[in-house]
Amino acid sequence: MARYYATGKRKTAVAKVWISNGSGKIVVNGMSLDEWLGGHEALKLRVRLPLILTKMEGNIDVVATTLGGGYSAQADALKHGISKALCVMDEGLRAVLKPHGLLTRDARIVERKKYGKHKARRSPQFSKR
């Protein structure tokens, strides 16, 4: 049985994703998707989106490990990784996933703190006297 690998990223989160033909199970960090994300239905839908769009929700097994960031960024990294792995498996799926922006890495990261500032841009309060 062939397995396909891809890496998904978002902010500081990274997801290593392996997909293979199967029964539609999604295992993340050794847990099922429901166990991993708990009651966050919107995030679960976001993770499944590439599979729903390509009509492969019941045919593909996903095994992934995530690290870094929070659970929301990890879910987006997982979505990115699944999309990239589907394209590795079948290049024809690229035409379905690309218009929905699923192959683009969301490059927004936290801006670094600068010297003389409280945060990245917040200046110390001005005192006239």
C-alpha cells in the first residue's frame, strides 16, 4: 500500500502528514480527530475540508504528528499538509484545491519585539512633565 508524505505549516506550527488509501480514519498525535480537537467542530471541519472538496473523505486514511503553536494553528497546518499530500498522490487534485487557497502557506507570523519598545510597535507612554 502506497503512503504519501507532506509537511504543512502555519505560524510556528508544523504538521507531518502521511496519507494512504483506507477507510477515512484521521489520527493525529496518536489520537482520533474527535479526541484531539474535542468540541471544536469548526476546526474539525477545517481539517477535513481538503478531503471533502476532493470527495475522498471515506477513502483516505490520515496519520499526522503536529508540534509547535496552538491547537488552531496546528489544525491549519494539518489542513495544509493534507492538501499537499493529496497533490503528491494525484496531481489532478491541484486544480480543485488551489482555487480554495489550500496549497498556500499562511505566512503571517508574530512580529519581533524591537529595542526601546514595550512590544513590537507599542512605544513607552509620553510624559510631558
